[in-house]
Amino acid sequence: MIEKTISTKRIYEGKILNLRVDEVLLPNKNTSQREIIEHNGAVAMVAVNDRNEVLLVKQYRKAVEEVLIEIPAGKLELDEDPDECAVRELIEETGFKPNKITRMFDLSTSPGFCTEIIHMYLAEDLEEAYLECDDDEFIEVVKMDIDEAVKLISTGEITDSKTIAGLLYYKTNHCN
């Protein structure tokens, strides 16, 4: 079942991803090519305030040409600790610092062609912190009840996969 890499050709190296093409030996002894996007990974947080509201962000996403409603998230820098990244990203995107974070699960975003893993956290005991967005980010913070957020999944207003996974996991495992 394992594919052995015979050779690798670098196609592109960028700011957030790299692209390579691997020639692989298949289990049946034939060869094939695999296009692989290399990504450092990311973190995402289901952030819950003291009123039991989840913090969501509205942000324009160029790849889909839409404003999406998402849980706060951000990419890992090379060799960055995911716990530290989670705290940093929540502050950057929402202006709230979590005093408690719990790793919930890891999510392979598109394992057919991408190495990205998203480390999913529950962020609690939030306190206001200085909001410092990246220069190229324009984000609106939205707070809502978890049931309302889950309803937005059903109506198609939330389509982002990490957000759907995080909210449904939280609703299933942390709500009565």
C-alpha cells in the first residue's frame, strides 16, 4: 500500500507554500507522479468567552472570492510551537488572549495533495488584549451562541472546513 518516492522535482517555493512533483513507485511496481503542496501547518481555535459565545471572524478569501465566517486561525511559522502560535493568532485576529488552551484534535486539510495539518484548540478564559492585525488582514469579529453557529453550517453560511470541524467537535464534546 505504500508508495516509495523515486525522485522529487521542486516546482515553486513561496511565502506560504511550496510545490513539488514526486515520482513514486506504486505497490504494483508501476510508477506515477504526485503533485504535493508543502505547507508548514496551521492552528485554529474554537474560542469561547465567559458568556458561552464562540468568537468567529469574517474575512475576505481571495481563493473563493467571498467573505467567509471562520473560527480564528493562522499558519505556523517554521519550527513554531503550535501552542504559542494558537495564543498569538487568537490575539492577532480577535483581540482576546486565552488563559486556557486545550488541544482538541489535528486535521489533515487535503491529504491527497497537501502536507498541511491544522492543530485545533479550544480557547477559554479569554481576556481582552491589544488587537494587532497583520497589515494584509481585514477581519471583523463576530460573537454568537454555538447553536446559532452550527445553524449557519446547516444553512450554508459557514462553508470553511476547519470551522465546520471545530464547531461540530466542540458542540459534540463540550456542550450538554
